[in-house]
Amino acid sequence: MGHLGQASPLARPGRRRFSLARRAPSLWLGCTVFAVILAMTTGLGPHRVWGACAAAGYGTAALLALRDSRTGKRAAVTAALLGAVVVPLVVLVVSGAAQSEVGVVERSGALLLHTGSPYLPHPAHTVDYNPYLPGMALFGVPRALFGDGPLTDARVWFCLTFLVCMFFAARRPAGGPGTTPAGAVSLLAAFPAVALPLAVGGVDLPVVGLMCLSLALAGRGGSGTAAGVAMGVAAALKWTAWPLLPVALVLLAVTAGRRTALRAALAALSVAATAVVPVALADPHAFAEHVVLFPLGAGGVRSPAASPLPGRLLAVYVPGGAALATAALVAAALGVTLSLLIRPPRTVRAAADRLAVGLGLAICLIPATRFGYFVLPLVLAGWFRCTSKTGGSSSARPVNPPPYPVPRRPDSDRLSGGLAASGDITLQAIRAHGQKSSTASGG
């Protein structure tokens, strides 16, 4: 913007920035198509219920988004959130239908209270396995303590944990001047990749919520203790949260200093060790069978996670493919680690991108994997682009900034320049008046 709010000549009208609001009807229509296809093709009852409810919500959102007003856009998000999250979650909780993960977590909570370990000592069937770290069992404790009920369902606590973590991870949403952290979280929760696991019971959402909160706290400075505690809680839930530790600690070391990173590391390891070590020592065989061998596809029972990704294809169709997939996974981990040493991330967004790449590679290379795991890198890569301070567009910023720095003159220079300009104007007026007077007298 130029002086007095006029357009600067450096700001050339050109390509318009991507605006979610302008494309909202098309996006909601695409979500509607996805929900309809899922409802018609899936063989899973909870997914079918979600598809039917979500299709109605997304279709209503697409119609409301056609209204070119802020009220219409907000109403569209509300309709999508109701249809894709609230209604199917209530229907599934009341009917008792859920993914198998919900039953596993609720059983592990009861086992933790009664035996001190969330793992069955001799699992014989797939549903007997609990591939999560001991912290995940805490989501099943409410049902073990208070019995069956809508508020004791593990999905409700998955959902609340995710939403609360993402709310506090939001700092300055970039969706527009009227966007708040609550609005950003609502928009995120309404999209299918997040809405589906929220309704049917996805254990990855509280994990990724804590990961985003850890990165956000690491980027805000401070002592590092809060970020470390959040990292430790995430690491106590599932193995997929452990890559967060090196990425977040490098970010802290670069931006806040090594002492802050060391303090965060001590806090994270203390919290994770407090949750994991006692359970692992209580029954090492059961811990290794459930948490280590089963996810790698080397347990007594094969994992049902069988999406056609490279790691799975190698393990099934190539002799010695499981070892090859594991070697490729180790190589990918070493590559990400070297990238942290050679070019450490200096912003939260860069750290989230690095973590998303690492998790994406791991999901592709693990022998027992699912497409649903991709919600982790998707949320990490997308969330901080929507909530970063520099992520949004501003009308007061040039669309195409100049390739060279434009120095800003001090106030004294601008004042003297203004006085000089006004003096030149006055001198020109006096000369013009003199010329008119001489012309008139000569006539």
C-alpha cells in the first residue's frame, strides 16, 4: 500500500492468492461425492452410517456456501460439522457400533485397572492384541470406572482430546479477519480425513493433536517444559509419535537454545518413561508381543492392517520382503535424521513439514499399514499452513513483492521531503501569478 492508503506502484495486479472461501462450494461438493461413494461401497457398518450422515451435511454445506457472505460460509461449516461429526458420532455411540480399535482401548483400560497391564498375556486372535503404548489405555478407563454410557465411550475422549489440543495449538488462524481458533478447529474437524475417524473412533487423532500442540508450544519459546510434557504424553500413546521428539527438540535447540531443548527432552522422556517402563517391566513378553512384534507383522497373529502400500507389497510378494521393508524404513529414518543435522528447521511450519515427510515415508514402508494412518502427516502439513502468522493473505501486502529491498525513509526525511514539495508548489504558484499580472499590465 502506498501513501495515504493508495495502491503502491510496486504492487502489481496479477495472480490472486488461493482462497478457500471462493472455492468452498466446490470443496463441499467434493466432500459430498466422497461420502456418497463411501456409503455405497464400504462393507463396514460404522463407515456406512458416517457416509450417509456426512453426505447430507456436506450437501447442505455446499448449498449454503453459494451465499456470498460471511454468514453463509459459517453456516456451511456448521452444517458440515453437524453432518460429518456430531450426528454420526451420536448415532454410533448410542447404537454401540464402532471400529475395533475402540473396543481394544476400552478393554485395555479395564485390564490396566484390574491387572496393572493393558495387555493380555496370551493373545490368540486379532482383537486380543493391543498395539498401542500404555498411555492409550487411559481413554478406556472412564468406561471401566463408570460402566457403559455415552460419556464413557472412548471415542468421546478421543474427540475431546483432539479438539482441545488443536484449539490450544492454534495461535493466529489465517483464514481471514473473522477466523478464530475455534473456527479453524471447526473447519479442520469438518473435512472427511478428520471427520471420519472422529465419528467412528480413530486412535490417531489424539496422537496428532498432541503432536501439533507440542510443536506449537516449542515454537512459542518459554522454558521448554510445557512442550516436553506434551511430547511425553504423545510418546506414551503410540509409537508413531516418537519421531516428534527429535524434530521438536532440534527446533527448540535452534530457536530457544540447547538448555531449553535439554529441559524439554528431560521432561518428555520422564513422562513417557513413567507411563511405559513400569508396564513393560511387569510383563516384558506381553509388551513385546503386543507393541513391537504385532505392528511389524511378526507376531503370533498377522495384523489386519493390509493397505497396498510399498512396505506391505514387499512383505507379501517379495522373498525376504519384510526385511527389505524394515531396512528401507531404517534408511528413511536415517535420512530424515541427517536432514535435521544438515538443515535444521527454524520455524514450526518447517518442523511440521519435516515430521510429516518422515511419517509419510514410515507409513508407506511399514509392512502392516493402513491408508487411515495418513491423517497424521496430512494434519501436520496442513494445520500450520492455516494457522501460521504468515500463512494468510493481507490486503495491505503487495501481491508480488519487489525483488529488492525498498528502504523506508525516516520520519524526518519524509517531513523535510513534504515541506520541500509544498515549497515547490508555493513557488510555482507565485511564478504563475506573476506571469498573469505582467500579461494583464502589458495588455
